[in-house]
Amino acid sequence: MFKKLLAAVGIGGVEVETELYDHGVQPGGAVRGVIRLRAGEVQQDISGVFIELVTRVEHEADDSEIDLMRGFGRTAVAGGVVLPPGQVVEIPFEVQVPIETPITHYRDQPLRGTEVAVRTVVDISGAVDATDTDPIGVGALSAQHVVLDAVERLGFRLRSADVEWGRLPRTRQTLPFFQEIEFAGAPDYPRLSELEVTFVAGADGMDIVLESDRKAGLLAGGGDRMQVLSVDYDTVTTLDWPHELHTLLEPLGRSRF
């Protein structure tokens, strides 16, 4: 995953080659690289060159699920470029990764089910856009790492993650999708068959969304239960996260504590 990649495609008489200098990045960080454009036998007029992130997003449609690659965080890095025949133009870039970007790595290991890539889009006058897509790893923020670690310390087992289209109420969400990190149930919470954790990060803090799948009991119904906890980054390291999460989950899971 964390490998420098070179890829080239020739569309509309232009070859596009993007080299990423950064093997990985964190949400809110920056990705750097250089774009090389080379014209074919005729001059090419480039209206604009853009860098964006893409991720695979799950959509609900007619009682089924479909996955689509969705772009976000598009940034213009050049415009009005003229490519003489056969010549190469290099465009260095440094663009910020949106703070809500889904993470692909936790504990230096891939998070199965989520992928993110950097896509270069070249707007060629009178031709189909040229694109070049390079995978990149997105590591968890320190604040996210602390919370995920606490979930595991409570006995929940990490399964996988996915990105879903839609919006979460009572959060600072700005992107049209969100990531769910799924954990299998824990022994001390026998009525919770699974727990899904979503982070909606912002500049000064983040919302933590806990969605638990609760089994039905004799006197209470089951179903999904959603809880939202907001915290600023300065406070994250001062909290006893296993205790905080246990306080939220214990009433739903009927812990043995």
C-alpha cells in the first residue's frame, strides 16, 4: 500500500504521469508530488489540472448495495497549459487532504474494506479528460487511534470498514459520505452483536458516532442504537476512554460489571 507508484495513460493525445512523494498521509495533512504531461504529435491545450481524492462508497439502491468510486476534495493545481508536440511539462503540487478523509490504516496495518487514492484529472480542450489514479494510505489520527484502541480494550474485535453514502444527524459532517469501522461483539456486552464506530473529524475536534446492533430481550426490543459523542482534540488524551465508552455501552449491552 505505501509504495511510490508511477502510472501513465494516453488519452486525447496527452500522456499523464503522476509521482507521489508521500507514501502515506493523515486526514488534514498534505500530499505532495509532481505531474508530468507530454503531448503527442500535435499541440494540446490544457484547460486545467486538478488533484482530488477518491474512495469506494457503498450506495443503497432498490434493496441492494452498489459500490461507486467517488471523488472529493478536488484542488486546481494548474490552468491554461500549452503542450507543444512531444514536449514534457512538469507540475509540482502540494494539496491538503480533507480532514474527513476515510482512514485506510490503523496500528500500521491495512483496514480491510476501505481504499483511498489520489486522482489527477487533466481537462483537455476538445477531448476526453485524462486521468491518473494512484493509491495512497491514510493513517488514523492520534485521537482516532486512542478511541479505536479503547474499543478493542473493551473486548470488541475489529472486523472491517466501509464507506457509506448518506449523512449522520447531529454531527459536523460536510462530505456526502462517512466511514463505518465495524467490530464484532464483546463478551462483557452480550446483547451487542456488533459495534460500528464512525469519526467525523473537524479542525478543532471530532464527533464519534457509536452504532450498536442490539439483540432483542424478553423485556426490551432490539435493533440499531446510535450515540454521538463530541470531543475537542485537547481533551482526547485526558479522558479514560475505556471508562467513557463503557458508560455509554453498558446500558445497552447489559455488561457483567
